[in-house]
Amino acid sequence: MPPQTGDRAPDFETLLCNGETFRSRRLSSVLESGGVLAFSAFAFSAIAENWWKTYDRAGWADFAVPVVGVSRDGPYAQNAFLRAIDSPFRRFADTDAVAADAYGLRTDRDGMAGVSTPRRATFVVDEERTVTYRWVADDWISPAPLDEVAAAVAEL
């Protein structure tokens, strides 16, 4: 089950990509002062491209805390995706579902035998990794509520 508001957000370690390089990092070291963690399925889907461009246009890159994505794609695909959309964000390459499992978000994909991805979800966490806001999607299309996330970040 995904963490609830008030829960301590699980820590995990996997490859963090910045558009050029990648290296193994713990979530706790990336969100030391709090931040936003946004799970999605695949990097190069039209939906993911639209979401991340929307988050950029909404000013999420200007938050006082980092916004970091998580998807099942490998580090080379993550970096290529970040470059392709000229993204200011970083993304965890969760190829082994370490993060998806820690957050209780891994789900099998209909029509894609043997493929599982994280459910779409967004968490705002404070400097102690306490979840102060959570949104878990019911579908694969809708982006996280921009105003709600911005308001939760403003409260950090």
C-alpha cells in the first residue's frame, strides 16, 4: 500500500539520471530538505512527455525543493528522455522496481504480458521524509494536480 499522509516515505537506492550522467543515489540524499517524488510508467510515452512539460510550465523547477521522477526505464533512456524534452528535472531509473515496490505502487500492465510499472503517484515529503501530500492516480492519463502539489510544497 502506498504511504499515507503522515507516514515516513520509504527510502530506496537506484540510479539517478540528470540528462547526461547517472549514478546510484539514495532518495534520502536527494531529498535532504524535502521535495516532490513523481512516479510514472514509461519515459518516452506521449503521456509522460506531456506531464513533464506541464510540470515545467507550471514552475515546478522553481520550487525551493527538488522534483524528482521515477519510472521503470533504464538510465540511458531516462537521460535521452530528459534531453529530448529539455527537462530541468532528474529521474530515477527504477529498472528493478526497487522504488515501486518500496512505495507499494508496482502493478501489472494490461495487455503487456510480464510487464509491470509503478502506478502514477506524486508525494511531497518534508526534510524528515514525512509525507505531507500524496496523490495516487486512478488512471494512466491524468497528471498530478498542479495546484495541490504547489500548495503542499509551499507549506514545507
